Amino acid sequence: MCALKQLRRRSKRTLSSSSGFSMLNCQANLCQCESSLKNETSKFQAVHHSFCKLKSFTSAGFERRKEKIMLSEHEKQNAAKIAKLDESMKKTKKDDKTFSILRDSGFISGKRLRRRLPAQ
């Protein structure tokens, strides 16, 4: 607390003194602060610019990976559908062969079916 009071007293003395020397010091300090601020601003802008570039490259890479994952999932789904359709076609061909065999053997012909139906 004492240190804070001492700083306040010093600042009051500096402001209350009417010498031109203290005003020159204030102006010099102000110029130094402004130049430091400009330097820090330019450094910040450079870092921000490089950050934005890196962010765009990273997000583009992430989007590409996301697209690759989606494509591979679609390929898997399509492969599963194709396999299912192949099985269905094989089953249909077997059923067609069975139907053809039964038809050729006369088991499904109209005559035999009529004989098995009860008379009305």
C-alpha cells in the first residue's frame, strides 16, 4: 500500500511541475509508446496472417479427409448392395431352373394339375 501511495505522489509532482523538461519527457515517452504500439501491431498482424493461412490449409485437409471417409462409406454400402443383389440373382436363377425342370417334367402342366383338383 505504501508503494502505491509513493507512486501517486511522484505522479502528482511530475504533473504539477511546470518545467518544460517534464513535458518533453512525457512527449518522448508518448512517442516511444506509439512506436512500440505500431511495432507490436505489425507483429500481431503478421502472426494473425500466418495463422489464417495455416487454418485454411488445415481445414481444407480436414474437408478432404472427410470426403474420403464419406466416399469409402458409400463404396462399402454399394458393395454390400451389389453382393445382396448378386445373391438374389443367383437365387432367382436357381428358382427359374427349378421351375423349368418342374415344367419340363410335366409336374406343373395343366393336365396334371387338373387331375389333382377335386371334381366339382
